[in-house]
Amino acid sequence: MICSSCKYAPIELMAGFDEKVERLDPAPAAFTCAEGCTHPNMCSYAKAVIEEVYDKNIKELILTDCCDAMRRAYDAMLMEGKIDFLYLLPIPHKSSPVEIRMFAKSLKELAETFEKYSGRQFEVNKSVEAYRMQMSESRQVEGNHITVTGAHGGKQLIDYVQSVFPDVQIKDDTCSGNRHLYKEPGDADDFFNWYADALMNQEKSCMRMLDATENIDSDDGRIGTIFHTIKFCDYYGFEYMMTENRDRTLKVETDTPGQSTGQLSTRLEAFREELGMEKKTNEILNGRYVAGIDSGSTSTDVVIMDSSTNIITSVIISTAAGSENSSKKALDEALEKAHLDRNDIARIVTTGYGRGNIKASDEAVTEITCHAKGAHFLYPEARTVIDIGGQDSKVIIIDSDGKVFNFVMNDKCAAGTGRFLENSAKVFGYDMAQMSAEGLKWKKDLTITSMCTVFAESEVVSLIADNTPTADIIHGLNKSIAKRTASLVMRLKGSGPYIMTGGVARNAGVVKCLEEELHDRIYVSEDAQICGAIGACLSAFS
């Protein structure tokens, strides 16, 4: 069994040696082997390939030089010397006649090399038959579908997307998916030339090809596109930025799908809502009320509204063990505060990270949609929503109706979130209100250089040991969060009017630093922290 990781792998050629080529589909839980023979910042997919090869004790492997990371993976495995047949197949970046001839020569050299390695002779008729069999068995997705494109995602990513979009087909147009050779085969005597042409001109080429923009720009029946990139990939991030048509497109990044499904949930569900595929309910309230529950990592917020979208009451409590217990406690407090009972509530909508674990919920809606709705309710002029919560930071671009146009999240690191501030506050023995007040008293414009929460905490401890004034240190932390958040705004090309939501909006120091970074005023409502719960209430009416 020969393994490969690329849609340009010469599967039919190797059939001429009676060899089957299996596509690698790595989704490791860790990079134990890979980081032992490479460096930590290497593309996560290249590390995943190395991990799978060594984990499965693969002895025959054909790689393609699709990018620098795969070349480095080849170099690392070659130096380790654990693979009996390791071959790097050069692939051109375009499919002109000159490149086709070059690729045909490379394929012939591969066949000759494998002949020497295996002691077997290449039988061209078997390769031609394998090609014809591929054409007869290959099927393309037809009709309405979601396209997944960009870097390798594999079965885990496709299955996960399908679970969020169970009512439509999912089309795998990633660099390793949707291998579809459609050109009619030529004569056996000219096998390498026509086979090279067929491989290079697949129906959906890898986006590393210079003429592959049709993967996003044109796709019959496409409802939406999910553009997948891999952490530390030096190719697909730039490819996404160069793509002109991003209509109905969501960009997601994973370390490899097996490690990142928790991070994908909010993005994919919000994208479904953005595409207008969420459930619609036109329930008549008959004078009853709706409740919105925002189940976050730090706090659980509840808002109760009447049928005219007036806020009747709101409650904020700290999230304890379990989203179910915290949401029940917060809802009970809100009902008591409003002098209502459970039967007065016609509909409960939940949002936040715990939204799917609350039994009382009639519908769960992502915090992306809820913060957009809530921000529009609080400040209809807003076009960019900045939400810094306890677990993540997000920037949402909304239109004049409060609908999501685009969004980006930072949830891979606690830096730039409320958790970052909470951890820092513990070092000073402050609560969040004290942090906010003290941060406005700074004298020296201090910069916290560490980009990691853990390292930043160590830097704070060192500054304290050097007798640096507390207010200056807190100001440095506020600037650090502001710079990280501003980079998210710039990534989306966000512009004012701005509104800031979430618990960190109560920190005047962070807001002021962020205003300086954006060179614009940021509106902060008194109800900034309950914005998500307000949006959940509003979702109950749609």
C-alpha cells in the first residue's frame, strides 16, 4: 500500500504496478512525533502528515511539492530514514503545454524510480484501465450545496460541516478533496503525456494553481463557501486575501480538524444563520413574554422582553459549574424580579457557548447573530460591533438592518479577552471594577510585549518586582487588548460607527485605548454586557 496526501497523486499510474494508493486523512490529537523532527511553527497539516505516517508505520509514501511546508516534511522524513520508498513529485503551478510536458517527464521518472525500487515492470494497460474505472465511478455533487475549499480538511471537517448543514450537500473542493479526472484517455503509447494533462486539468484544481479562482468565484448551485486554512499555512491565508468574490463565504482556520471542532461550532452555526438557513418562528405571544439567555464562560445573562420589545428586566450572575444550573438560577432570578412565572414566558432563546446545553431552550442561536441583533437594538447607527467576552473576542460587520455581513473571531488564545484581564487582576488582588478605575490613572505609557497570556502574566510579575506603578502596568495590559482587537477590525476592514459589547466594554481603560487605535469614538451602552441576551430575545420574534 502506497500513501499520498494530494489530489494530484498519480493513483492510476501506480495501478500499473498493481499498487493501490491510499489518501492520508490525518487528524492527530497531538504532534508528538512531528515536533520531534520539525519546528513548532511548521504548517499544522504538514506536521499532521508526518504524525500519521509514523503512527501508522507507513513504509511507502509519495508526496507532492505543493508548498514549502510539504517540502520540509519530505526533508524531515528523509533525514529520519524510516520510510522504504519516499518520493517527492514536482507539480507545476499552471497547466500550459510546457508545464504539461514537464509534468509528464516527472511522472515517467517516478515510474522508472519505482521500477528500480520494486523490481516490477510498469504495465501501461493496467494504468489505462484504472483511469477508465476512475472515470466511470467518479460522481460530482449536483444541485444546491455548501462548498468547502482551501486547505485539506478531510473527512472529519466535511462530516462536521455536514452536521451543521444536514439539509444540504457538502462539496469537498479542498486541496486534497474532489479528485475528478474527466478528460478522455489517449493512446497507451502516449500515456504519460495525456495522463499528465488529465491530472493537471481536473474539474476543480487545487487553489495553489494559478488559474484556480473559480473554486470560489463560480460554482453552480453553491449556497455558500467555507474557506478552510491551516494554522501556520503560508499559502491559503494569502490566497483568501487575493480572492475577489467573497460573497457568502466563511473563512475558518484549524490546527487540524481533529483538534479544532469546538472552535468551529460558533463560526459554522453563525454562517448558517447568515445564509438565512436558521429556523423561523412566527409564534403569537398573546401578551406573553420572551426570555433570552446568554450562557457565557464568565457570566450568565438573562433578559426578559414583552411583545413590544421592551426590556422588562435583566439579570447577570457568575457562571458556576454547568451552564444548565447557571441558566436556571439566572432565569429564576429574572422571573422573580419581574414578578412573573415560567408560564408567562412564551419562548426562550439561548446563546453563548453553553447555548446547546440548556434544557429550557426553545431555540439556540449563535452569539454572532445575537450580538448583531442586540447591537442594532442598542445603537441602530452601528456598523461594526466589537465584542470582548470572557472567552473570545469577535468583530461583526452589520448592515443598516442589523444583519451580519461578515465577522471574525479570536478564540484560540485567552490573550485579548476578559479572561486575560481577570488573570491579571488576580495578580494585583483587584476585581474588574478596580482594574478599570486604576487603569485610567497611568502616568507612563508602558507596553506589555508578550503576546501570550501566560507570558504576559510573568511579565506583569516582573514589572511589579521592579516597583512599576500598578496603574502603568494595567494601562499596558489595556493597550495590549486594544491592539489585538484593532487587528481584528482591520482584518475585516471595519469602520464606524462602532459599538462595543460584552463585559470588557465596562472597562473604560480598554475602551479608551481601543478608540485611540481606531481613531474613532466607540459607543458603549449601559446594557453592553447583556447585548447577547437582548439579541436572543429579539431572535425569539423572528
